[in-house]
Amino acid sequence: YFEETRRVVAEENEFLATNLAKFEWLKTFSSPANYIILKILNHMTSPHLGESLLKKKILIRDASNFMFLDEKFIRIAIKDRESNRMLIDALSEIN
């Protein structure tokens, strides 16, 4: 179970990082963990992006209270392929 989980997380992490890199208004900070930190490079703030995604039933973590980060940072969880595609699709409708 643990090996399969590690494999899936690594695979989905790569899938998300590759697809998120296509958004010029986002900077990706990947890690081997089950989440990715993103910096918003346009006029939006993390609360604004969070509200927009929540309307599509997607929850993200506002990372503005993380040490050294501000309202331009969010954290997203690595999920299954369907959920990750939903996030990518929702982000492509924003901006």
C-alpha cells in the first residue's frame, strides 16, 4: 500500500507540475510531498483565487500565513488524476 501510494503521489505530482507550468500567471514550487506551493504572479490574491475555485467546488489552502509567504501564495494537494484534471480545467477558466 505504501509503495503504491508513493508511486501515485510522485506520478500525480509530476502531472500537476507539468500542467501548472503552462500557466504564465502561476509559479510552481514542487516538492516530493503530497502538495505543491504556487505563487500567483498576476493581480489576484490567494483569497480571490480561493473564492473563484470554491465556486467550482475546489478547495485550496491560502498560504499567506506561512512563514515568509504572503497573499500571493497557495498550496494545493496532490489528488487522484480526475481531481487534478478538474483543478487544471478550473484554473484555465480563471484569469
